[in-house]
Amino acid sequence: MIRIAVVDDHASSRQLLCEYLAKFRAEYDQQLIVEEFADGSDLVGHYTPNFDIIFLDVQMENLDGLAAARLVREVDPAVIIIFVTNMVQFAVKGYQVNALNYLVKPVSYFAFSQEMLRAVQRIEQTRDDFVVVPVAGELVKINLAKVVYIESVKHRLEIHTLDGKLSMVGTLREMAEQLEHRGFVRINSFLLANLRHVLAYGNQSAIMSQGTQLPVSRSRKKELATALAAYSGRARVL
């Protein structure tokens, strides 16, 4: 199931993209849930990181697409953003918010379907990354894309995800070894952070998805900066 937001202040433009999505759904046998927004302010007003893809018009009356994307990125570093615009000169600014790409109006179905295929491929690559852990006597499969950070508390690990918190017996060292080369980094002696969810970092802290602030030890600061640069380079320095 892929959740998609279509954001455009022109009803005809939203309708066209929704028709394209229906055609794509039929051609590629994809399960899609589509929600429409008539302005960037409608999208960000009560935004939660539940969407997989956002098609975002650049020019809108109340809150334009670039401003909306910046606000979305403050709480959701993982969602795929595809700008839709009739002004190619603004498209390059999309890279400031880690946009996947842009579509130029009038949008053809071929161009649209190619971007959808790229987006779906990225989503599937992310969703295939799971870890199985013992929780309350059962083996639980956890989507690593939803794990924000892992905390060591006494002899247990608290796994903080976008959907809530899970607790298991284990050590942070063992978990760090299991998640090596999978987008996680130690930021102090008791925290393991998911690079996907690091929005910003400074001398002593990292800001994670949903606004959580985590302490970064002095000895781990360089390691975090290096890991972020290698991962995406999108987190800003405080």
C-alpha cells in the first residue's frame, strides 16, 4: 500500500494527476491511497509522516510548494517529494529539500509514469529492509525505515519508531553490529540513531523526526557528520 498526497490549488491539475494515478494503479497492479490538498497550507496544517509520495505544485496562493516542502522536511525526512511546475527555473531549488525530481506542466502520462516507477522502486527498496527482534516472547518484524532511534536502558533496548515504542532484551553493541551498513550510527554510549531521521545536528545534539532531540557525545560528533555526509548530506548543521 502506497499513500500519496496530491497538492495543487487548481482542481483540474489535481484531477489530471489522480487520473494518471488510477491508470498507473491498473497498469502496474499497485495499491494506492490518494489524498488531495488544495494548498500547501492544507498539507502542512496537521502533517504527520504517513505519506510515501507527495506531488507538490510549486506555485500556490497561500503557501507555495517550496515553503511547504521545507516544513514537511522538518518532521519527515523520508517522504518522496516530486514537484509539479510550469517554471523550470524553480525546479533546481527542489534539491534544497531533497526532492526526487520535478514534472513540468502540462504533465504527460509518460513522464508521470516514469517518475512513479522511480518512486515506487525507492519505496520498495526501503520497505524491504527489516529486522526481526524478540519482543514479549514473540518474534516481531520491524521496518527499519520507521525506526527513529534505539535507546539502551539498563539491560533492555527501547526501539522508538514512528508508530510507537517497542522493548526487548539486548545490548546496544549487539544491535549496532546487526545494523552495521544499514543506515544507523552510534551517537553516544546509549543511543543508536537512524540516519534517515536525522533532520539537523550540532555540537551536542541531533534533531530527529517528530522533533525529538538526542544528545551527541563529543567523541561521536565526527562519526555522525561523516555518516550523514555519506548517507545523503541533507541534514543541516545547527
